[in-house]
Amino acid sequence: MNITDVRIRKINDEGKMKAVVSITFDDEFVVHDIKIIEGQNGLFIAMPSRKMGEGDFRDIAHPLLSETRSKIKDAIFTEYEKLLTEKESEE
């Protein structure tokens, strides 16, 4: 399974949520609403989730293997850094 497209749909300069991302696998399957979040140890991705009961969240879609999560994270961060660099050069 290959990641064939990464789209950063929204970039926030303020707050902990930095961006909302959609990724496409093999030009056939899309996952929307992956979030890039600024945590205490730096940026991380949060898979799409739904609020359950008393403040708990459960992922709607997520990778089963850590290697797959790393592949997704690397593709997203590569695109995110590219967009930040383009934004800085425009300013």
C-alpha cells in the first residue's frame, strides 16, 4: 500500500492543532481529518476520532502496524514542512 497523495487542508498558526490533513492510498482510498498537533514533545499526528461518552476519544481509522504509522507520519510531516517553507518564503 502506497501513499499517493497528502493534502494539507487547513494550517493554524495559533493553538495546539497545527493542521488538518487528508491522505490517499494507492489512488483508491482516502482518510480525512488527520490532525497535526503540537504536544509537549513536539509535533505528532492524531488519527480521525470520535468523542465517546465522558471525554474519551476513539480512533475511527488507524494503522495496525507501527511501521505503517511511521510511513504515514513521515509523508504528512514532509508535506507540512514543505508548505511551511513555502509560506515563509512568500512572507
